Amino acid sequence: MDGSLGIRDPQGRAGQGGAAAAVEWISRALDRRLAATAAAFRTSARAEVRAGADLTRFLSLISLCSRYVPASALEASSDELADAAARVEGWWPERWSLRDLARVELVLSRPDLDDASGPAALEEAFQTADLGEAVAMYRSLALWPRPERLARRGAEGARNNVRAIFEAAVCDSAFAVRCFDDVAWRQCVIKALFVEAPLWRVHGLDGRLDAEIARMALDLAEERRSAGRHIAPQLWMCLGAHGGERGLRALLAQLDTPGAVGRGAAALALGRLAPALRVQVDFDARIARELDPAVRDALGRARGGVVPSNAFRPFDGPVPKVT
Amino acid sequence: MSDLRFFDPHIHCTSRTTDDFEAMAKAGVRAVIEPAFWLGQPRTTVGSFLDYFSSLVGWERFRASQFGIAHFCAIGLNSKEANNEGLAKEVLELLPRFALKEGVVAIGEIGYDEITAAEERAYQWQLDFARRHDMVVMVHSPHRDKKNGIRRSIAVAKECGVPMHKLVIDHNNEETVQDVLDAGAWPAFTIYPFTKMGSERMVEILRKYGPERLIVDSSADWGVSDPLSVPRTAALMLERGIDPAWVRRATWQNALDAYAQSGQIDVARLLETPTIDQSQLFHDNSVLRGQAPRVQTARAQGVPN
């Protein structure tokens, strides 16, 4: 498994290039947006970190970002976002705050990112991080050089019950799909269903779905159905192309339930099944008798057989707030 | 009553269950401060403190937010555990890593327990830290030799250069309130069921001294205590004919004024109707089931004492 998340570069430059390219993007984004006091703090803090601030000072500067840099939305333009994705594969900082940016810039300004002391300092920081600091530091993981060194820490974030932290560790980058081992990867996919995090934002999800994840998802669906409890609409996304006969039956059963959200998600998921299974679905008949227009559209799309994970975007919950 | 919102500036949420959060939210408690204290039996390693401080700025804040309650905290080495001097030294070294974080509104709860030399050293160190960083200080006054302990707490704070308008002295009673007011500090009163200070007595203290700088809190913790002390006491005050403006000051505004000096409280946001971010909950742990907390009329019987 190639752990580098660097620039899409024909010469195949490794993560180091990715980190520098990301920092450049972040710095420009901050240059454009920070008011005078915040900018002054950021400039001097960054200089201190670059010069090799000791651990306590580094941690204080991360904390002090809360006093100087507002937690307001980044509001990146589509050009900026496209540029970010071009610099680091799968990187999509649309949901980052200004304060996240400032904190990530400080982390990535450390001179020892490539040495053992860099990740060690990050671990220390996680021991005492508040929620906002943890979110920013999890967001930084994908941008480190050789980010696979931070896989265990990332997996720890994926164990977290606070949705904002879970998303920071796992969404909006290719970090999880590239760096988590099989156990951590499968667990994080299922955990996303429990915390209702937007799985479609895990870059590269579809490429790493498998029969085991599909099995776990279908077991969970059965457990929820037996209990008469809610089934997360994203669960159906997890089947990918690996749902098999059992998946097909579960999806068709879901299509017979009253909730339009569940039906819509199940409809989309039908379009992701293996062609031999998809061909068994009576799409035309179902479309004809479906009353809900969104579900009708989903069935129509599924019939075409091309349903990437981001088709599940409409099933997102509201964005979690953490400063 | 349903229009009133309450601030409980001294409560140990780590010891409370979500039943309490639900009840508090329903009764109108909109904001809390959780100061660092001991856990009922002494900690033995600095790691326990580190994880505890971490929970105050992390998990406990998150937990309270799920019920629409804004949670702030105070960080400090408490008086009881200051007597383990080797450990105390390590804990004081930790303070800079936590005290400057967002939402930390004070150094606290610090002060004396038995008035030992070790306690005084830890108290002075933290007062000095607070002064250097321009922080509010929350002082726990001892339950034994209280009057003397409070006088000493104030005197030492003055010596260390902490301005009196940034000093909150908690657990006052009829014998101590005048000293705190005379010094220009904030007298807070913890309303306990059955012991120490109760609601009825609090009503009379407010009546006698007026609303200037008086603060009511619950200190609800792992012992017999009532997380609804503040709204219950407020209800009793109103029933006993105290001016509603006075009640509002003693159970909301004074605490807000004292601790907003930290710059860590978004006052405008506190005045908004709390929104619970449903997306933070997941279905197998959801308590709210989709409804927002409503403010209910608290019965005007106070806390029996």
C-alpha cells in the first residue's frame, strides 16, 4: 500500500513534496484572510515554531490560536479547492475553519516533520488537546511527509465518539484509505455509520470497499431492523460492488420501507452492485410506481449503473460545530 | 420563571450523569463553570491530573454541549492535593499546558484546606501565574477555620498582586461575606442540601447585603449535592419577595460579569436560545430523541438545609 499522499506528479515525488505544497496553499489562504492582530500573532508564532520552539511553547502557541484567530469558516473558492486537490491527492479543506488553518500551518512549520521528534511532539500535543486543537491536528495528518507514520494516531481519531474529531481524522483526504491497516479501515467505515459522519467524503472509499465490509454492514442492518431501529442511509453505500445476493435482497427490502431517505439511499446503492445482480432489478417497474420524486431520480441513476460515493451527498447531516 | 436563565459557576460535571444535564437544561441552566478539584480520593500520579484536565477542556465540555449547556472550566491544583509536594510540583508544571486554552475562564479552585505551608506554596504559585496571565482566580474557602482561611486567602492574593475584582471567593456563609465584600472581591455561595449553606439562608443573605457581586452556585459533585441548587434558590428568592432584578444578578449576571473578564465567554451566544447540534449525537447514544430542552417552572421550595 503506497502511503504517500504527495503531488500527482509523473516523477512520483513522495510526501515531502506534498507537505511543502500543502503549506504553501495554507499560507496563501491565511495571507488573504487574516486581519491585522491575527496576522501579527500568526507571523510571530510561525517564526517561533520554524526556529524550533520547545514543546511547552509549541503547545501554548497551538492553544493561543484560539485567542487570535477566529473559528470562522474558511469559505474557500472553488479554484482554491481545486488547487488544494491538485497539490495533495484527495485533500478537500472546504470545511476547515481559519483557526484550523492557522493551527495546521504551525504544525507543518515544525523543522522536524521528517524526524522522529516531529510525530513525537504531535503525540504529546494530542495528550492535552481540547476538541478544537484535536480537530486541527487530525486534519493535519494527511499533509505530513510520509503520513503513514501517523496511521495509528489517525486510527485513534477514528475511534472517537465526537463526530467532529472522527471527520477530521477520516474525511476530506485520502489519509484513511491509504494509511489505515485493514482492521482500522474496516472499523472506521462502520464507525462512520454509528456517528453518521459523511462517508462519501472519505476520498478513495470505493476503491477500498470489500466483501468483509459489506458483510459487517449487512449484519448491522439486520441488527437494526430486528430492533426496529434507524438504519443510517450511508450503510447502503458501504456495500459498493461487494453486496452480493444478500446485499441485493437487503436493498430490495429497504425499498419496501416507508422512509423516503432510506429508500433513496438503497436505490442509489443498487446502482453500485455487480452488473449480474443489477440486471435482476426491475428498475422500470419500480420507477413507475415510486411516489417520491427523489427516490425516482435515484432509481433512474442506479439503472444507469454509475453511482460514485459522492452521489450520497444529499444524505449528509448538518456540519458539526467545534471551535 | 421560564424567562430566567441561570449560570452555575461551580459544578463538577465529571461526577454528574446525563440525568442531571437534562434536568439542568429543563430548569434553565444555560452555562456552567467546572473548576478542577480532587476526585474524592487522592490522585497518586501526575498522569491522573493530566487526563482530568484534558477531560475538562474536552469531553466534559462536549457532554454539556449536547444538552445545550455552555461549559467553561477553571484549571488549577486544589488545596487538598497540594499537600503531596512532589506530585504538586509536577502538576504545577502542567498548568501552562491547560490554563491558556479556550474556554478556561479562571485558575481554580485553589486555596486552603488545612492551611498548611505546602498548601500556601501551591496557592501562591498559582496566584502568581494568574497575575502574570491576567486571569480570574476562583478560591475554594476551607470548611474548617473558614473565617480565618478566607481572610488569609484574600491577604495572600493581595500580596501576590491579584486585583480584587478578579478574585472570587467561594463557599461563603453569614460570617464571611462582609470580609469578601469589603475587600472588593466576589463572594460566591454554594447551596448544599442538608449541610453548610442552604437556600433559605441564601435568600436572607441576599436580602441583607443586596445584589452587588453576590454569586450563587451548586458545587454539585460526587457527594450529596443538587445540580438544581441555582434555579431552586432563585425560585425561593422570588417567592420570598426578593426583587427579580436582584435574583437575576445573583444567579446569572454577577457570575457572567466576574468570569467574562477572562475574555473566554461569548456573551452574545449565551443570550441566544441554545441549539443542540443533533449531528453530534449518534443514535445508539442519543438522549434527546430530537426534542430541544424546555425551561420549566422550578418549584419554589429551594434546597432543604
